[in-house]
Amino acid sequence: MSKLKIAIQKSGRLSEKSIKLIQECGIKISNGERKLKAESSNFPIEILFLRDDDIPQYVEQGVADIGILGENEVWEKDKKVIVISKLGFANCKMSLAIPKDEFYKDIQYFSGKRIATSYPIILQKYFDSKSIIVEIEEIGGSVEIATGIGLADAVFDIVSTGSTLLMNGLKEVEVVTKSEAVLISNTALSTEKQQILDRLLFRFQAVQNGNGNKYILLNCPIKSLDQITKIIPGMKSPTILPLANKEWCSLHSVVKEDEFWDVIDQLKAHGAEGILVVPIEKMVL
């Protein structure tokens, strides 16, 4: 039986989160530490550990069938691959930054300026869209020091917290785009490998659905049931169970993780009590 070859970053937070996602799908993998590849003992995949900026090329060439990497690397390498889905982790911004003492009014500030970056293609497309001419200085790393050593007037790089910019005397002035981890695929998968990918995508989706939702249980007065079911309607309809007290019932439903604090405040306002919020490991819709 064929195995689906999946490329992931060999080290770093994105690598850790990619492995965690695969393991949360019930897929067992051998220890890939300090190795270039690992195999699963219970699912037909082989994992290749690569540099993230090499993944688009390997997927395009069919060395790997699919890959998990930052969306920014897909844009920058501009290879013939298919972005199958966004994965909801490794979120970041790609921003322009200038020395903190510089006055900044608008994007025209950069006209004629020299900008250091590891992402020249993304940056050039951005300024082309603005009809602004800039000089791009491509460097492989340590972009933040470029202004301090006189290499450039500004920098363009990935920003997570902004602390690295501050440490190097810079301030963020324009967010060019936002990126997150994505799953990409070769454009010519065999039928057998596409079937394996479909099974993997089903598991990924179940894990993502679970991570983005909470299971909520509560007791509420019967008279408030209509209002409460409007607040937490559930996937189709909430589960409602009778209690010994005939004027009360138990209600079970699902609520989005980023909404549940606001939802709980509303539920309490309608008399809900004994509210339990439980993590969901997986959710199949």
C-alpha cells in the first residue's frame, strides 16, 4: 500500500504544533528527533522533516505529497502547489518597521527607501500594488539589525509579539499581511494517495472543530428555555433533559471557544445555574 509523504518543519514551534496535530488525530509516529523522516505504525503516512522554505519546492516536485508550513513561505516561494486548508495555528503578521525615532505619516514614507527582508517577493508585490518604488535588500536572517548597521532604512519581517523590534530600536508601522499554518498538496496526487489525504483531512477537521468549541452543560428554569436555546442553539439543537424539579431542566450544547465568556454572562442573566464548560477533544460534523 502506498504511503502519503508529508513534509513538516524540522524544528521550532510550527514543527511541534504540526506533530501535535498529527498525534491528536490518533496517528502514532516513531520518534523523529534528529532524523530526517519518521513513519506511522497505524496510518499510511511518512513524515519528512525539512527546512520550511524548502517544503514548497519538494511538494511541487513530488518528493513530498503534502506539507505543513507557514502561508508566508507558500507566497514567497510561489511554487505550483495547492493550498488545501488553513490549520489555525502559527498565526503571525508580516509588517514593515522603521527606527522608532523616525516620523511616520503614511505608506509614501517608503518611496525610494531601502528595505531589508527575507521575503523580497511578497514585499515587491505589495509595493507594486501601491505603485511605490523601493529598493529591496534581501538578507537571510537577523533582519531587525539591518537599520542599526546602516544596511537599510527599514525592515520587513514576521512579527509575533513585537518585542524583537523594540529590542532593536524599531517600531511597527504597517501590517502588510497575516499568515498562519496551511496544508499544501502536490497538483498530481495518485487516486490512492488522494484517498489517504481525504482520510487525513477528515481527522484534521474533527480535531480543529473540537479545538474551536466547548461543550457546555447547565441547569435552567423551564420558563427561560426559549431564550437560552437562542443563545446556545448547538450544532442542530441543544439536548434538553428533565430534572427532578419539574420547573427546571438540564441543557447540553456546544459553544464556540472565543464566544463562551460572553455566552455565560447571558446565560446567568436568564437564570442558568451549575454551568459546566468542558473541552472537546474531537468533533465530527
